[in-house]
Amino acid sequence: MSLRILHFSDVHLPCPPGAFRTPEIFHPKRIAALLNFYLRRGSKYADALQKLNGLRDFLQREPVDFLLYTGDTLNFGLEREFTGAAPRLAEILALARRASLAVPGNHDLYTASSLALHRRHFAPFLRSDLPDSATATGYPLVRWLGDDAVAIAFNTSRPHFMFWNSSGRVPGLELDALHRLLDRPEIATRRHIFLMTHYPFDERGYFHGLRNSRALLALLRGRSNLVLLHGHNHRSYTRRVPGTDTPLYCAGSLSKAGAESFWLFDVFGDSLNARRGAWHNARFTLVD
């Protein structure tokens, strides 16, 4: 049976009116981000809502079975951002013919208070088909993708107090749980295992990358049926994990001006055909 799976990331929807009228904006990380947003970053995502609507139009033309979303819906993790943005993203995720799965990005979990907000507003897309496999963090999440594939989502994003720190980490509990999941017969025998998270699997960095990427990649080594999906980097690309045959796909940003992108996968048996979506003439089309 064939499947169509679309992976997108890093929408960064604009802040709704009044979002900044809260004491939470005075958090050191948010003040620095606010300056960066107005001086440099914000103009690149000014049309983010138009791009999200463009994805909706694409999905109506090209229906997919599953949507896999790797986070960064917001910019500052404020409550008014969640209340304004979550319904818009939910409308898109609901267009999958069968199901959707989502993880948060670092901008969604900007501070400790953002974690509860994300769980509340994105609850329909944080459900697992194997709830007993989740740790105290709520992850990993498992979603069966037909008879031949499965998606496993874990959370590498975490709040930081210092504005210069935007690094990620796989919590130890989730790393152990992921190891156990990959060894479960009903998962290990699937032809395609899509692992999805926000941070790149293979980019270390103390202040920006995935701090325990080596431990994660060591856990994944030797498994031939993996497909790795992530966001965080606002350019789309695909490559093999060094020293392996494991494909890695970065969705880039759905909405960054001049770099809008997503990945569309057609799965049939052992075959996986990946095509990139790009923004051209005010609509999304497939270019690969």
C-alpha cells in the first residue's frame, strides 16, 4: 500500500496584537530576541501566514496521508502567540487524511512556562499510538503509518534562561525509551522508521546544536530502515549520516522569505521517493 507523508517545520507565525503586553516579555531571553526580531529577523517571516495558507492550498490539491511537523510555530513562546497560532496550525494538521504528529521547537519552548502552554494547545497532535512507551516528559510519541512504516517523535527542545543559549538535548529518559522502541519487534520489522525531532541529529554545538548528538547517533547506528527528519536550520537539504546509509532530511523553514520549503515522501513498499516543495509565484509546488 502506498503512503504520502509531508514533513514541514519552522513556520514562525507573526505575533498577534497585544502579545507583548505581558510581564513575561521582560525575560532576558525574550528581550534579546525581541531586539533581534525587529532589527533583523522579523522581516524574513512577515508573510508567514500567507505561506501557511499556501501549504493549506497545496494539501487541498495534493492530499497526503500523514503530516509530520518538527516545530517552531512561534517566535517567543508567549501565551497570546499560542492562542493565536495554535488554531491556525491545527487547521493545517487536520488536513492529513489519516493523522498528524508534532514536536515543539526551541522558539515554542522559550521559557519554562511555555512547556505547559504547548502541551495544552497542541494536545491533539501529541497523542501516541503506544502511550505506554512515553516517559515522564511525555515523549517519545509513536504513530503507525500504515502497515509498513512508523513515526517516532522525541523532544530535543528545552527552555534556557540565558539569551545566547539555544542548544538542544535528547533527555536521557527519552534516549533510553527510544532505544527500547527501536528494538520492539513490531517497530524493528517496519520497512521505514521516521524519526522526527526539532534539532539536527548530526550537528553538535554547545550553544546552538544538539549537545548529545553523538550519543543519539551511536544509538541509531547499524539500523537500516531509518529516515531522520528535523527542522531548526532554515534551509532545506538532504544527506546521508556520515558513515551510514541513513538518509537525513531537514525541512528548512516553511515561511522564510526566499527559502520556503517542505519535503513530500511517497512510500511504496521498500521504495521512498522524496520531493521538495518550494514557493514559486505565490504558491507551493514540487521542484524535485
